[in-house]
Amino acid sequence: MALQHSDDEASNRDLRDAVQELKKLGTVDVTRNMSIVSLVGKHMKQFIGVASTMFSTLAEQGINIEMISQGANEINISAVIDEKDSLKALQAIHAKLLDQPVVEGSALHDRIERLKLGQD
């Protein structure tokens, strides 16, 4: 579960109460100052290697991944990282995955066009 940091006493009390309830079922750890970075795309599952590229990009930047999660519908992949690395992570992932020029006639370009037309 991810919660936004709050100095509000009621929010902190609710968190403490939830932790106490969950401890009845097992071990509970609260980790603070973390961020979630996610890739989301309707046709993401058709592109092999997207998650690998995301994770290797974070590694190249020296950003440690604490947890990985993929949605059941495979349109998103998320990683929990240290909050201090969130801007660097977003910039690096964006540069690696989204700032790539599309070359007319490339296999990727052709695949994207087929997906847009519903032919795949």
C-alpha cells in the first residue's frame, strides 16, 4: 500500500491502527520516503523488453528498485524507488523509452502502425 506523507494526526492515527490490525495477520513494515514510478500503455504487453529496459535504465542511473509490480491486465509496470531518485528516474526512463526517434519503415514503427489500425 502506498500513502502520501501527512503530518495530519488523524491520518497518522489511521495508519497506526491499520498497521496494528495487519500485524495480527503477519509481519508489517512501514517504509517512508519512497516513490512509485510507473509505465502505462494500452499495448505495452505486445512490446517485449519494455520492463527490462525500464529496470536496466534505473540500474544505469544507480537507482535501487525496492519492489516491482505489474498489473494483471499487463498495461502497467511499476517500481518502488527512493523518493530522492524519483526525478532522475523519470527523466532517464523518458529519455530511454520515449525520446527515441521513430524511423519510417522500421519494424517497431510498422508494429505501432498495425496496432493503431487494430491489425495486430
